[in-house]
Amino acid sequence: MRPFARLFAFLLCLFALPFAATAAAAQAVPGVAERATPPATTDKENLWLIDLSDGGRVTIWLRPDVAPKMVERVKTLTRQGFYNGLLFHRVIDGFMAQGGDPKGDGTGGSTLPNVAAEFNYLPHVRGAVSAARADAENSANSQFFIVFQPRLSLDKKYTVFGRVIDGMQYVDAIERGEPPANPTRIVRAYIAADNPPPYTAAAAPAPVTLGAPVTLPGAGPAGTAAPKRAPAGATPARK
């Protein structure tokens, strides 16, 4: 090999080594190469449907690839009818809406054991659905919250297990308060694979009727005053 060719080959090796090292390091980064493949957003087994009393259906894409235990819990409770009728008991404007508590005050849960933490790389962005818990990291059970606005300070402290992909406008309409004066409720919850019926708006309450007119004692026909009676023994005045 000519001296120039040998020099060129040597320089090429020097330039190639850093790129090779970088590629190898990237492959070795924990949490990247070994990430499981998420389900498709059309996979009905991983679509959680929540019909809200404020007038619409919310579709949540479940992520068993990052939180398999919490996703399985939600599916189990949904198929038991656990979430039907439960209210959103803690709703903070600009932050989140929390529900899934059968007591309605934030202290309740299902009869199933608590779910261990599954903190992952999914961020608490708008529409993220995360498992609510007490101070203990492994205390998640049935409660969850939906994020209104990004709150990245919660990342890797709470288990994100899904994301709203349709109906976020109905989440935005959830009644605010801690607790709300007129709380929004989950009318029904479904897993899409179970072939739920189409969303049907709740029937409007029947109008309140006052019934037939009531004549009070001492009154004449409804709406008119009874004529005054002359004192006993008095003679009506003549015209």
C-alpha cells in the first residue's frame, strides 16, 4: 500500500471510531432499546370509553406497554361496572380532574389489592391519564386523574397509563371544585372491544309541574281575593 493510501486509511479509522462508539452507547441507553411496542390507537382492547354526564363520550388510549398492571386493573373494574355512576370529586382548573372513588371524597377504592407503581417515560401532558395514589408509591387502586394542562413535575412520580385521544372537550367541561357543587359523573364506562352501544345523551329530567290550582282558606277563585263578609248582625249598606 502506498504511503498516501495508508495515511488515508488511518485517518478514516480515526473519524469512524467516535461514530461507532456513539452508536453503541445509544443502543445501550436504558429504557430506549428495550421499550415495548405500544398498541395501535385502533386496538379496541386498549380503548377505554367513558360516557360523561356533561354530554359526551371520552376515548382513552390505554398503554399496557408501560403500565400493564394499572391497565389490567382499569379493564377489570370497567367490566365489573365499578366506574358506572362515580363522580369526579376533585377538579382543579388548569390542573386535572380526579375520579374513580366509590366514596366520592378521595379516600376510597375497589376491594382489589393496591397496584404497584409503574412509573414510566410518558409525560403528564394535556390529556394524560394517570393513576391517583396516596403518599405511598404503591397505593394506586381505582382512582385516576386526567390532566388539563401539562404538569411535568409529576413525571415518574405517578403512573401514566393512558391518553385521551377523543372527546377532550367533554373533559374540559367537567365541573370544577374540591368537591364540585354539582359534580360531573361517569354515566357508563366500557372497553371498546366489548361492543358497547353508541353514546346516547342522558334524558332530560321531566319538567316539574305545579299541579291543579289550589284555593287557600279565605280565598275565592284561584288568584282572586275572597269578598269581605259583613260583621255579624250588620246590615249591608244600601246604594
